[in-house]
Amino acid sequence: MDLVVGESAMTLDEVIFVEGRWRKVCIHAKGFKVFTMRGELIYLHRYIFEQHHKIKVEPPHRIIHIDGNKMNNSITNLRLRRRVEGGKSKKLAKSALNQHNDDRNFSPDFFQV
């Protein structure tokens, strides 16, 4: 069965275990892996990043794939970026989320406005 939430998606033979349930992972029309939780469409890369760093990513921030491959959701391939005017991205200049640093330097207080 294909997942259809607003836009079409293609079913994968992939599942993940989230909040006590197995969930089917699909490819969204935009090319990202997605799943549904509580009736909401969740982008897998965003979910992985938020769970790993124990933060909630809110606009104007977004998660990008460093290598440009939307299928590569390894935590080392995900980075937090801030959207600036004109739709362009600007890398956050905080070493806490640099892929080469470990989690000991991570401070969730950085993300509070």
C-alpha cells in the first residue's frame, strides 16, 4: 500500500521502530524518506537529527544532507543550517553541531531564542 499524504510517495521495503510501533518508510515526492506518526508526515532525516541531539528544530533552521544524497540519513551526514533571506542557507557557526565534534560539546541552550 502506498503512502499518500498531500503529495504522492513511493513505498520502500523499509520500516523503523518509533514510539513503540513499526512504521513504514516511504519516499516523498521531494525525494526524502518519510513516515507518519500521529497522522503527521515526518521527514526521517529531521527525526534522526532531533532524536540524536535531543532538540526540536524550528524555523528558520533546517536540516541538510551534507553530501546532497537525500537517502543518506547517517547522523554524520546531517547538519543544521539557518535559512536566510532569498531562500539561501547559511551554515551555523557553532562547533557543537560540527560533524567532527563529539556530543560532549553539545549545548541545547544555543537553540533558544
